[in-house]
Amino acid sequence: MAYTTKFKGALKFTNTISMPEVIELKTILGEYNDRLDTYVDFELLSDYSGIKHNNAEKSYKTVEAVNLIITHMHKKFPDFGLSGRLLAQGEEIGDVWYLVIKDNVAIEERIIV
């Protein structure tokens, strides 16, 4: 049986993104990634100011997926960056954590409950 984690919040772009950046992001968001063996379960915010989790029922390797986005985009667009954090709540009591961007790298910060 698979495990569900819900995410709340958004990761904001550190700079206004250009149309070529939007197009590049759309090619990797919501797509299956062989390297991670998972989907990149994120979508652009409606105002193009950042990304959020796309509410996929089952998401895996979310921190790694955000780092893949950052790494991929940074290769083509050196000024690309993300900031902020997402609150993550798993199915089990106590499975609460943040996906945090520090120095343009996604990390997991556990919340002790």
C-alpha cells in the first residue's frame, strides 16, 4: 500500500522568470524522471511567481525532485532560484516536516511532535 503526504505552501522564484524559463519548467513539472524513478509532482503557480505541489495522491522523493528542478534550471538559467518552504503532513501521527530551501538547495527539516 502506498503512503500519502499532503503539502501546503509554495516555493517562490528568487527572480522574475522569463518566458523561456516558463517553457523549460513546463517540460519537467509533472513529468516522470528516470533518474529519480518518480514523478516531479509540482506545478507553476497561476501568477508564475513560484511552484507548488500538484496534489498528486502519492508522491515520492519530493526533496530530490525539487533539487532536480533547481539543478536542471540553473544549468540553462544561472540566475534561477527558489526560496521558501512547504509544510508536509504524512498519514501517520507525527509525520510532519518542512521542505525548506536553503542556499538554493531543498532539504527536509523534521518537526518534533
